[in-house]
Amino acid sequence: MIPLMQAECVRAGWMTDAQFLEGLAVGSALPGPIATKMALYVGYAEAGPLGAAAAVVGVLLPSLVLMSALTGVVFRYRENPYVAGALSGVKPAVVGMLAFVVWELGPAGVTGLATTLVAVVAFGALVARVHPGVVIVAAMLVGALAFRGTS
């Protein structure tokens, strides 16, 4: 969802890559599905509280209906070689799409030596299996102390 949302939000002119990255950072600091939080963020930025509500419904309703139908099909036919092959094919595509988001948003989020250091330390912490919530809170604390007044 993140690559799709980023592409659509920037293409539509609702926000820049930097603004999208800001929303992604805020959303990542909170529990729950990122797509819902990003929909709320973008909807509110565009049209206030009603826009936020409409965006959340617009993200949740199709997902709810499609996942309800698709989950039944996957569980019923997951032993089918075509279904198993389709699932095997989509997993690396998702990894590639996430890498693309990093490629696209990297320049907006990593802008100098200090932010590069934060990114590298965060990556290392995740590799070391530090909980992502701890990494996010630590980065927010570092940012609050070291990056005051910058954006």
C-alpha cells in the first residue's frame, strides 16, 4: 500500500514526497495499519476532518470486501500450483516495491550527514532485532533534541 499511496498522492499533487514522508513518519510512530493512518493523514491534509473520514472509509471498505473474498479463495485453493505460484511471485514483488519507496523517499528523508547517521543506526537496530516501536521513539527523541527548527 505504501508505494501505491505515495505514487497516487504525489501524482495527484496532494502533497510532495517530503510531506508524504512526514506523514509516514508520524503514522509509523503509532500502532495500527499504516494504510489507514496514511489515508487519515492525506484526507485531513486535503479536506479536513470530513476528508479524513472519507479517506479512511475509502481505504477500509474495499480492502475489507476484497480481503474477505480473497482470503477464502487462498485458504481453499492454496495447494493449487497456480495459486501457490501466484503467492510465490507476489512476495518478491512486494519487497521490490518497498525498496522502490526507499529509493523514492530517501532523498527527502535523508538530507545530510546527521540524518544519514540516524537512518544507518535505525537500520542497524532493526537488523539487531530491536523492536520497531523502540527505534521510532528513539529517533523521535533524537530528532526533538538534535533537529529542532529544521524540516
